[in-house]
Amino acid sequence: MSLAQIGRELRCQCIKTESRFIPPRLMQNVELIPSGPHCSNVEVIATLKSGQRVCLEPRAPWVERIIRKILESSKPTPESQL
Amino acid sequence: MSLAQIGRELRCQCIKTESRFIPPRLMQNVELIPSGPHCSNVEVIATLKSGQRVCLEPRAPWVERIIRKILESSKPTPESQL
């Protein structure tokens, strides 16, 4: 038994992707799943604050923008606040 | 009861973050959690193929690079393959 497999889906999660814009404030988290033996597609899954899970189009420019925005909204490290 | 809360942690997940490089081929998925009422920090959590979960430093340049690389490795849409 491989413990590493627990909680890992062994197939693609997304049947279709949403390419229309979803405001980032509605997003609870965004999961990026690289392609691999389980699925030949890169998958980007947003969990909305409503609890709904939505597959996003990895190649949509707004998806990359939202991800960058989440990273950039990270506060400066304590060192840079001195 | 709010169904939307199921599976959602109501506090920060990361005590410390790993700022050293982790090769993307070891990553099973990467989760981005925007800051919010539950936690004032943006959190980036990689689940490794070993099953280990590692908090990454959202401001580390390599973290942004890896995320961009995952998105860019997405195959062209069927339309563009015609």
C-alpha cells in the first residue's frame, strides 16, 4: 500500500474548464495540478467561497493574472519591514 | 450550518515556509490560499509526490517561476492544434 496515494486522485479532475473571468475575491483557494501519469492535462481548480469547485483554463491570461495577484498580495517578509 | 465551510480550514496552515528550491517534478500539486479572515498571510502549499505537504514562501522568485512553468506546460487547446 502506498500511503503517498491517499487523497490523490488517479485521473483527470476536470471535464470542462471555465474560461470566463471569476473575481478573485470569490476564491477560497486555487489548486494547480501538473500533468502526469494520472492525467495528461495541467489542471487548475478554484474552490469558491460558496464551496463550489471550478476548473479554470490554465492558458487563460486572466487565470495567470489572478495567480500572480495572489502571490503579489503576500505581505513583505519581516526583514523587509525593519 | 454552512456547507461552504466543509473542508475549509479556519486558520493559517503554515507555521514556517520553505524558501529553498524544490524541483517541480517532485510536486504533486500546489495550492494557493489568498489571505482572508481565516489568515492574514497568503499561503502556498505544495503537496509532494511523497505525500509530504510543504509550505512555500509566496515571495520567493522560484515559487512564482514554478507556478508559471506549470501553467505554461499546459498543452495548446484542440483548436490551436488543427
